Amino acid sequence: MKVADAVALAGHEVHVCRYREARTLLRWLGPDLRGLRVLDVAGGDGYWAAQARRRGAWAVALDIADAKLRWGHRLAAPAALVRGDALELPFADASFDRVMSICAIEHFDDGARSLDEMARVLAPGGELVMSADALTLAERWPRLYRAHCERYHVKRTYSHDDLTGLLAARGFDVIAHQYQFRTRWAQQLYLGLSAYGGKVGFNAAAPVMPLVAASDAAARGDGGAIVLIRARRHPKPPRPADGPGGTAPRPLGAGRRLHS
């Protein structure tokens, strides 16, 4: 294994939350992605897009951070890596069959705009899988919450209801959702690690993953530190045929093109 792959594995999979979070989203994408076009928005070094590629997808990771993309190019089997802004995706309309975004929207200056763009590049009938900081009990620990937001540049948090409403307005049906770190102690653990532990703390706490998963399974109610969403974009109604009063359908990708 290359050094870059070992570092990426430790950063993404030896982690108190990311492994279970991202693996759930990948499971929702499906085990066989052959022939599908998959985009990971704010995908960093492309590690998770590369996992979709291993399942047969033509996979692209987009990020605005040059350093992360440079690191991604060192991986043994990288996905396609594109530098770009999640608020203005450099892809044509309906360019992808699946879109993935892992705990990114809470960092964007305009989360709604990012969803506009994800909807635009997703083909009708395609699926979006995403996660976001929810922190539904954050008011119990205001100091930890402020420290979390300052350290990781969190602009706002999103509950299941928040995202369901935003997605419905953009032509999506939410077909599954899941909260992780559902109990009070688990949400406090997540905030505490974020505020004071950082990446080292999140990785060092990885052995408690089974305990968090077990407590999630036993928890009641609908809330948690992280929310995961699976949504499907509405299929477009059939367009009328050419002729009186009719218009020809636009070819796939008509609209904005890849930036040069």
C-alpha cells in the first residue's frame, strides 16, 4: 500500500464517525455502480469517490482545496479530481446519475445554492445521498457548539426536516434518512471531540464506534449529531414530440459546460 493510501485510510476510515457515516451513504448508492456517473461534492482527496469507482462507477470528486486534490492524485487508484466551487459546479446539466456529499453543506456560505447546483447536475430520477451536521441538542452545550463552529467553519446545522423541505423545493423526494450519535451522551461526545480533540481526537476515539452504533440502535426519537439523507430527483414528465405546439428535447448536458 502506498503511503498516501495508508494516510487516506487512517484519515477517512479510522475515525469515530466518518467510516459508519460514509459507508452508509455508499450502501445507499448501491453495491454495483457499473455504468453510473457519480459526483462527490466537496470530496476532498477523492477517497470516497474512489470507493464508488471500485464499484464500477465513473466517479468524480470536486473540491476547492488544492492541497487536498494534490494529495488525492497520489492515491494508487484515484477518482477523477476536479477543482471547483460547490456553489457553481463546473458541469453540464444532468451530468451525473448519483451525487454524494459527506458533511459538507454545513460549511457552505449558501447551503441552498449548493443544493440548487446538485439538483441541476443530477439527471432526472437520479439519487442524492448526503450527510450534514444536525446537532439537534446543541443548545444544551452552547460553549462546545460555538467552539465546534469556529474550529470547523460551520455556518449552520440542518435537521432532517430542514433538508426535507429544502430538497422538496428542488424536486426531490426523501426516501430514507438516518441520524447518528443519537443519544445525549453521544452528541456531547461528538461536540467535545470536535471542539477540543480535532482530527487526532476523532481518530483516537474510533474504538468507541461500536458503542455509539449500539446506543444509536437503542435510542428513541428522531435526532442526533449527524443526519444522513437519501433523496431521489423527480423524473421529468415526457416532453411533447416535434410538431405544432411541440419542442424537441434538449440533448443530455445542454446548459452550462465544464469550465476550461
